Amino acid sequence: MDITLAKINDKVVVVKILGRLDMSAANKLKETFSEYLKEYKNFVFDCSEMDFIDSTGLGAFIVCQQSATKASGKICIANLQSKPRMLFEITRAYKIFDVYDNTKSAIESFE
């Protein structure tokens, strides 16, 4: 898994997750996000190139969401592919996260 960061404006940062978010990558996401949270508060997780997520990866998303909330921030999820979308449906993670079909809509939700 790789992670890239793109600052969109003063309100929102896009975190692009590439590859598999599984047990072997979950800690990397949590640690990287913790560093980003020192400077930014609102995030869009762009999952357009994340082809797999397991329960540990979903747990990492939840930890990131809790950390952002404590820092008065927010996370939106965008561009879920079919396999990750299935996990979100099965676990009803849609109730925890604001999920958008595209990055543009997710960014606009912060305005």
C-alpha cells in the first residue's frame, strides 16, 4: 500500500490510498494519518486505486475517523471500488463514514 497527500485548499486534504489496505498495511495508514493530523483537520480518503480492504483496514479507517473527530476534523471516503464497497455494505460502515461516489463531491461536502 502507498499513500499520497494532496492539499486541495485551506479546508481539505485528499489522502489517496493505493493498493491493498489489509493487516500488513493498516498500521502504516494509522501512523501516516497521525502525522497528517498534526497539520490538517479535514480529509477525503480517495480510494479509487485501493483494490482491497479487509476488516483490519476498515478498523484503521475507524481509528483515523476517531482521531479526526477528536481534533475537530472529519473524514469522507470517495471512489470506493467494487470489493472495498462490498465490505462497506456488509459491515454497514456507511453509517460511520460519509461516502461519496467521487472526490469532487466529497471535497464539496466541506463547504
